[in-house]
Amino acid sequence: MFGLEALDLARIQFAFTVSFHIIFPAITIGLASYLMVLEGMWLKTREDTYRDLYHFWSKIFAVNFGMGVVSGLVMAYQFGTNWSRFSDFAGAVTGPLLTYEVLTAFFLEAGFLGVMLFGWNRVGRGMHMFSTVMVALGTLVSTFWILASNSWMQTPQGFEIIDGRVIPVDWLAVIFNPSFPYRLAHMATAAFLATAFFVGASAAWHLLRGRNTPAIRRMLSMAMWMALVVAPVQAFIGDAHGLNTLEYQPVKIAAIEGHWENKPGEASPLILFGIPNMKTETTDYKIEVPYLGSLILTHSLDKQIPAMKDFPAADRPNSTIVFFTFRIMVALGMLMIFIGLWSLWLRKTGTLYENRWFLRLVLWMGPSGLVAILMGWFTTEIGRQPWVVYGLMRTADASSNHSVTQMSITLVLFVLVYFALFGVGLGYMMRLVRKGPITHEGDTHNEGGPGQPRTPARPLSAAHEGTDEGHSDSLTKGN
């Protein structure tokens, strides 16, 4: 297929499925915590706005959660079907870690998800809040175990190799491997940012169309506070993560920087733009800033960063790809920081909800967090190549013995099914977003709790009436 080998097709297939999958957990992580905050604020203030936003976003959360579960199952099966030699080699480590994720996070989420989505009128307020907290905690616990497994593949420790297989000897060292704390913080923060801009873009869409309600304003306000506070924090976490990568995966840093060789006694420049060429071992058309590479990566003006030519050609990742994926991620992060600061200025001038240029930018930035996450994962995973377990097992030695025909057929089927199935799911979720929250300001009889009528949490039927506000009253019936 297009001159690709079975190994290439297996890598493309896994990259395709994981790229589709990561979108849903990222939003799930952020929305679960957002729902926890909304319900907590409603219990504290009894403001209708928080309650209405909770019911609105809980429907979107439910649809997103379901698609995340389905897309995640496919990835787990691929370890056995396409990467059986990897499973044979490292399954004693990765298998238990993924099992712990199911036994803790998934069971926790599944146990309380029903109460959270459908128990608003059936359990006490304290119990419902507890369920929301448990679901939010479950998403973070899931992140913990998944990142522990993947981080071990990046910086493995706490094991011995016996008879050609990895055997764990220290589970604490396996879990809390050198890159794990940085990657966990980076991913969790990225999920919160992605959700903030998803929520902010939803609010901007409604404000640009004249729907200036308290609920919509609160959505935008909360999203921009999150961007203002968390985006700079993410930059500091990213810097710490980069220093950790420099220590344990220096060739990845060299590839990210497009840096091929050091000149004796000279600090390393930062290449702002260029086109790394793996054949000629140069970065063409480069625009560089002297000393800045050393300053950013070593925090000094005289130390040099690693160069690609310092490593054997067989051990180098594809610099052409990771050079650009990293810069896209960083550029989006800087734009997020700018939007957060702009929102603060508009908030002080009283024009946060009226400045159409700002609202248009926030709207266009809606998917930016998810794009940044994808670019970050591409940088991390492609930058790890040619290793599937860094320094221990090469990707070429990890795949199953499938033919090009087999891999081509399954890849095409995956693409068709994913775009059809998840395209419908994403379309439905966007339909819910376009409908917007149903407001009940001043409705003293619908405060929720046992025996109180409320808007039902019906994620699979919430948008069937249409997307205009004129049908909103029909949603409050039937409960």
C-alpha cells in the first residue's frame, strides 16, 4: 500500500486510533472537573446559572465519555493483534498497569456515572455531589495509570530482563519512573486547557449570535480565568519536562531542535524555523537566534545542547516531523497565554462579552487545546523512535508478523468506521453545544434534589427537538 511495509502500516494504524481516542479522554478529564466545580458552586450559592450549566455540560460529558470508552477498547486490542512481540516482551509491566487503570479508575467512574447523570432528582444533594467528585477523580486516576505505563516505555526502570522478557522487580520504580511526574502534570494541565477553550469557544459562538445570557457569560468568564491561570503554568511544566527529556532522551531534544552539530566552544543557537533534512543531515532555510538554545535548555549561556550527529544514524528519530509538531504545540500555547492576558484586560475595561474580535479569536481557538495535545503526543512518540521501549526494544522488533495486505485492509476499515461512527458522535455533540444551556433564572420550584422536577439528564435524546431556543421548554417535560 503506497510502498509502505507492514510495520509502517501498523504504526499508522495505531497512530490513527490513538489520535482519535485522545480527543475524548482529554475533554472528559476537563469536563468532569468543570462539572464538579459547577455543582459545588451551585450548592454554595444556589445561583441558577451554575445549575443550568451543570445540566448542559453533563449531557456533552456523557456523549464524550461513551465515545472515549469505545475508542479506547480498540487500542487495547491492538497490543495483542499488531504488537504481539511487544506484549510478549513488556507485558509483565504494561499489562498490570492497564489492569490497575480498569480496576480503579474505570470501576470508579462506572460506579458513580449513573448517579451523576440520572440521579439529580433521585438522591440527596450531598450524594450527587459526591458522585460527581468520584467521576472527576476517576478520570484523573485513569490519567495516572495510562501515563505511568507510557512513561515507563519512555524512561524504563524498576525491572530486570530474564529470558528475553521484562520482569518488574520494583513497582514503585516502575510507576514513578523519571519522566512520569512531568508527563502526568503536562497531560492533566493540557486537558484542563483544552476543555477551557472548548467551553470558551462555545460561549463565544452564542455571544456572537446575540445570546447574551448569564449562563453564556459565566461560561466565557470561567473559561478565560482558566486560560489566564493555567496556560502560564503549563509553560513552566513544559520547561521542566524539556529538561527531564534532555537528561534521559537527549537525541529527542536534538531532533526537536533540528540541531545537527555543535561547534567547539560555541553555545547552541535556537532554530526558530527551518526544514530538517534527514538525508543531508542539515536544517535548511533555518532562522536561528544565537545562544538562545543553550539558555532555554541548559539555563546557561555556555553549555551546548545535544546534536543529532552525536548519535548513530540508526538511533535518530525523524527530526523533520517532530521539529514542526513541537513548534505548533508551543505556538498554540503562547497564543493561549496571550488570550488569557487579553481577557484580563477586557474584563477590566468591561468589554469581555462585547469585543467581537476577541470572541472570534476565542471561537477559532476552540479546538486549539486538542490540536496542541495531538502535536505534543506526536512529538513524544515519534521522538522516541526507533524504540518502542526506550533503549530496550526497537519498534521494528515489536510488531506482529502480518502481511502488507492484512494491514492495509484493516487500516482502511478503521478509517471508514471511525469517521462514520465518531463523525456522527461528534456531530451530535456539536448539536448539543449549538443548542446551548437552558436557563431557569428565578424558577424557585426547580432547585433539584429528591422529588423536585428538573431538566432530565438525557444525553441521548437531549437535542432531538432542534437547536433553536424556541424548543427549550419541551426539554423540561417528562421528568
